[in-house]
Amino acid sequence: MDFKRSHIQNFTLDTEVEHHWGYADRQTPCLTDPGSCEYLDAVYGAHDRGMIYVGVLWLTIAAVLSPRARRTSPSVPGGVVDVANLLTDCWRPIFGRTTRLQVLILATLTAYLTVWSFFGITYKHWITPVQDHPGVHNTRSGLGPWSDRVGVLAYALTPLSVLLGSRESLLSLITGVPYQHFNFLHRWLGYIIVVQGVLHTIGWCIIEIRLYQPQPDVAAEWIVQLYMIWGLVAMTILLLLYILTLPFVIRRTGYEFFRKSHYVLAMLHCFLTPSIILWGLDRCVRLLRTWLIHRKAINDKGGLFNPAQASVTRFPDHNDGDIVRLDLKHPHKPWSIGQHFYLCFTDGSIWQSHPFTPLNLPEQAADGTTQHSYIFRAKGGETKKVAEMLAETKRSTTGVILTGPYGANITRSLTSTDNVLCIAGGTGITYVLPVIMDISRRPVANRKVELVWLVRYRTDIDWIKPELDVLEGQDNGTELKIHIFTTRDTIDDADGPLTPLSDDRGSANDDEKKSSSSPRQQKLVTIRPGTAAATAGNSCHPDVKPIVQHFVHRTVSGPTKVYSSGPGRMMSGLREAIAGLNSGTRVWKGQQRHDVSLECDERLEY
């Protein structure tokens, strides 16, 4: 059987062939009936214009991402642009905890694609006779060119989807935007490709099964053609990719299954050469970055990848999963504050790695080594297996392979006039604590700096006790305060005075703790139950909105930068609070306290 697509043309006749890039060849001159010839003019004309539109689409993307476009973008003082309608969550049941700004970018891209999906197509019906079947007619229309167009766009968007989902993203290299900020667009661009693929398939099914005659002969001959078989395979894989990304499916099958199946299915679907090249480059660069970090250890000890040895401290929590703290030293250059590494545990699977943010400052010692400290909750999956294994064997060290760093320096735009508020929930403290530690080393008059940390129990403070001890030992005039709220401790005096941090916390009453704490400790760290700042409908978890409002209203001068990482509910409330505090009009009048910006960990938004 001839598997070459002929598109209602008879190539057995001795005629010239006109080549069309990405489409079936065309027979010239047209030897069929006038209606079919006019239809073929419309089909091939729409396809050729579609190829041009795809080129325009990618040129537009390149222009938007170009360094020149970003350099010439208008610059306005922070807070002048009204972010109240862009910073808050948008249609949470549909988009999750995603800002309106991200949804606006998605809507702009969708509108742009919609224009190219319908533009340059002849919308007309042709009733043409069927050869050797008197009285039988085919119905030809603009549905064919339109179905081809949406299929071409889906095909052309696949490399962009790969770019948006790559850890070693060229987009990050070009724009400086960390890869995790593209996760939302990667996910929803995938949904757009699925919709385009489904519409393309439905369109041609209607044409070949309903509009072309006689049936079922036409449909039976069409479905066994090679391009149709591969089309059905690609569409099946695309639908599986979509189904396995649904939240309830991920909860049932686990994240690791989702990740591995996503890789395998994406590779099977991405038979487009540029997509395969981009995916391969991402993996090669990951291996290279890992080798660059471990190369000194390789030279010293031999082997392909000699892992760093991390000391392990466990904080048992039978209800919510143990907290594990890792401390290690490794010879490599320091990272920037806010960046994170992917850690692979050699005691577990070498095929899995997880992102963790160092909670310490990036400083290189005299011997060339750099200290790393991490904390994470071993809820399930690989981290839980490693934590259980360490508990059973009672080992105090584990091998770790580092890849990174990833992300951007979150303090790059911080100035001496900025007031700083850091809010963290649980292990999110690793994102904001380095900011506090860095600021505390460089005191500035009239700058207000506070850390608010929400934890479950009072004993959770031990996770970062070495870092708190360092902060308590610094008395350089920095106006720094740390407020810790415990959300599950049972303390009757919920509205009582703040409790200072001390080494013997939990073993004496409040008065004894105050007297045993140094003046510096009493001034720096305070602990209270979460009910002290909770709303009426949320008796355990503090409401971050009044916390932010209270901080901003107490600033003396200058704008405010908020750094935060934590649960989705907390982040949504924080965005709403910051959006409500911003006022472009007041900033123009010199009231800088109404210029409030947010830096947050976008890896937690899914």
C-alpha cells in the first residue's frame, strides 16, 4: 500500500510536482474538478501562510526575550505601577495559587495564538463530485485548512514547552529569570498543545468520516495510512501526558511516578528534532554542572563522582515526618543568596534529586571549602526512605551529590534604604534566613528588619539553633527582631507577653526564661503561640495580613521588601496584603512606605 499522503490527488499521472515544506507535495497543474482545484488552492495557500505565521511567532518570542528589548523597557519607580490587580491570586479553582500577572501573560499568549489559528484561511464550502460514484458528493470546507493550522501550531509550540520546562533553561540564560518561574507557563502551554491536538484530530475525523464520501470506504482507507497511524500514536501519548499531570492523579500515583513517566512520554512524543536536541542539552549541562562541582574531589580521590559527606541531625516527628538537617563542606565557589541546589542521596536512588535551599550564608573558607546547611521534612518518597535508613542504621553521615546552583540572587536589588520583612513557614526558613544573616552584618540607621517564622512546635526552633546563636551574638546596632509563632503548642497564656528565646526553653515559666536570657536575646527573639496573631476563623495559624500591615506602618522611611517562603495559603494571604499596601499615587508624592515588593520561592506554587 502507498503510505504517502496524496491529498485527493492522483500522482500516477505524468505531471509536475510542487513541494511544500511540512506538507504533502502538490500536483501541477490540477487535474481534478474545478471545485476540488479551488479547494486545494485554499488548503496549500493556508498551509504556506501558516508556515510564515509560525516563523513570525518565533521571531516575536525572540524579540520579547532579547536583551535589547529588556534594556529598553520603560523604567519606573517601584510601587508606581499599581500591582493590586496583578499580585493577588487569579481564579484559584482553575489556576491554583497563581498571580494575575502570570495569568495575564498566559492570556496574552493564548490570544496571540488564537489570531494565528484563524487568520489567513479561506472559509467556504465546496460540493465536489466523487469519481466513479455518480450522484455522490464530497463536502469540502475551511475546516480542513483550519485543522491543519492548529496542528502546525501545536507542533511548533513543542520546543517552547521543552524550553519552559528545562532546569538548564536557555530562557533563564537569556532573561536571567530562574527556571522555576516558567513552571506555570510550561504547564498551561502543555494544556494548550493538548487542546490544539484534540481539535486537529476532531477536525480531520469529521472530514474523513463524515464529509468525504462514500463511507465507510474513505474512512477505512484513511485510518490505515502511515501518517494517520503515527498521528494516533502521538495523540495517545499527548493525552496520557495530560492525564498524568492532573493533581488527583499525581496524589494517587506519587510525584516520582509522575516525573519519570513525564520524561518517558515526553521523549516519545517529542519526535521533533529541535525538542530532542533541547532535552538532550538540558541533561548534558546537568551532568557537566555536577562534574564541575565535584571535580576537585575527583582529582583527590578518583572516581567519576565522589559525593560530599554530610553530617546528619534528625529531629523526630512521628505525625508529620522527621526533619533532617544536613551540614557539609565542599570545595567549590560560593553561590548567591536565594539560589538552591539539587541534592542526590547516594544512600538512595542515584536517579532522583531534590531541590533544597542552603540556610547558611555562602562563604568560602581559607581552605577553599564552602559550608552547606540544609533542612527538609522527610514526608514521603526518597527523602523518607533516606531518613528511615539513617535512623535504622544510626549513621551520622550520608553521601550527597550536588547539582547547581539554580535561581537568582534575591538580594541583588536590595538597597540600604529598604526595610526588610521576612516571613517563613516551616522549612521555608531556609529561603529567608540567609537574607537576615546577611543584613545583620551590615547595620544601617533607620532600617527596620524583622523575621516572622511560623512553626508547629516550640522545639522546632532547634532546626536553626546554630544560626540563631550567631544572630544573638551580634550586637552591631542593627534593629533586628525575630518573632516565632508556634501553631500546635498548647499554651494557655496565648495573649501574654512575648517569650524570649533561651537555651532552657520549655523547662521554666515565662519569668524564669526572661531572667535567664541576656538583654540581647530578649530584644532579638520572641516566641508566642499562633493564636496570638490568628484570625477568628483560623485559630492556630497567624494571619500574615496584619503582620505585614503592622510592619509597614511602623517603618520610618524608605520602601519595604518582603521575602517569603511557605505554604500556599500563607503565600496567597501575603500577596493580598502586599497588593493592598501598594499605592503608586502616594509613592509619587514621596510616601515611600507604600512601595512594597515581594520576593518569594516560586517552587512551592504548584
